[in-house]
Amino acid sequence: MVFGFSPGRGPRGPGGGGLYPFVPPRHDLGVTVSALMSVSADPPLVLVSLTSRGYLAEVLLRQDLWAASLLSSGQAAVASRFATAGRPSARHLVAGVPHHRGPRTSALIVGGGVAALELETVRVIPAGDHTLFVAGVLAVDYVTPTVDPLVRLRGRYRPV
């Protein structure tokens, strides 16, 4: 799963710490994470866990609108791009890959996956060396039930 957001939208205010106090507007960010967990069906809520000292967690503490693109089995290269340390802006990572901005969040959404969600953080929970972000689903951007999900197990992408 790749999630992305555009820090120019939906500020949360000071998030404490202040390791990265300024993010230029419209500087798209994204990362590959191993899991997005459903927390509730009513209201629809999901959860993602990020390393607390990471740049994306710091930015997400100040940013409440974001999107999650659940990748398909044919998108391992996209997942690898977003998982690489020192990666450039997300806009460069999706060059040549179908993508668009979510109408509710303006967040970068990768096309061709299993599904994409537009989200708003509703709760932040410190958990050891990670931070849990609970988000409400604002919109389901797309669902493609005919493709298999991208699955990573024991360090390799595997078929379902």
C-alpha cells in the first residue's frame, strides 16, 4: 500500500517536536507501508503505523488529509520506488504511472491498484517507537475487484 498526501492541505497545527517545521506547499510525499488495517465499519475507520522519528510521521502530525492506494500484484515496481530510502518527491516516483489527485484531499492517488481511499486523521496514538494514525474514510476513490492485491511475505512479493 502506498499512501500519499500534499502538505499544502488540511493543517493540523503544531504536532510537537518540530523536527521538520516547514514543508513547502504542494510538495507531494508518499511511502510504501506493509499494512492498512480496518478499525471500524461504522463509521469507516482505518489505521496505519509509522516510525515516530520518520519524516512522514512528523508531517502527518501536522497534516490531516491524505490518501491510501492499495496496490495490485502488477505494481511491485511502484511499491519499491516508494520504499526506497532518500526517495525524491512522490510526483517524480509516479512518472509514467497512472495517477491523479483525490477530489476531497488533493492527495496523490496511484491508479491501477485494488482500491484507493481518501482519508482524514481523527486520532493519533503514540505506541512505543511508532505512531498510530487512525483515519476516517472521506471517500472511496476507486475499487477494482478484478485485480489481485500486491502481497509481500518474507521479504518478497508473492502471488495470492
